[in-house]
Amino acid sequence: MFSQHTRLNPVQSFQLFCLESYRSAMDISGEQALMEFKKSKVFDYLASGYEVLHTQSKHYILNELNQYIIGRHGTLPRKHSKGRTTYNS
């Protein structure tokens, strides 16, 4: 559990920003976005590309994330009517 004094480092803050931005853009739950990031190893991608990516616009970053996830799975998640993540074909 995080204490009140735990602070995120800059890379973690950026990863959190990307996760929330992706969740909002895709209109999926935080849990769905987190599962997608873990499954697709997006956190590793963001950490390795931090120096370049964190200087880009939100629109650019979301486009990069979508391309990365499509490259890993061939599709993007979409919100299912019952809250489950399904994938566009």
C-alpha cells in the first residue's frame, strides 16, 4: 500500500497520464485500460520511450499507443455493452 509520502517518479507519472488519457479516449473503464496496458506491455513501451514521448502532444501519444497496441494484437479494445472489453476486427 502506498503511504502518504510515496511519490511517483517522472516516468511513473507519465505512465499514469497515458493510462488515464487512453481510458478516456477509448471510453473504457480504468480496469479495462489497465488490463490492456499490462497485456500489451505498454508500461514497458512508455518507459523505454519516455525521453521522446513525454515531450509530445496528448494526441500524438494516443496515436502512438493505438498503433503500438494494434501492432501487438491487430486490433483495439472497445467497450462491450456489459462493460467487458472486446476487440474491433
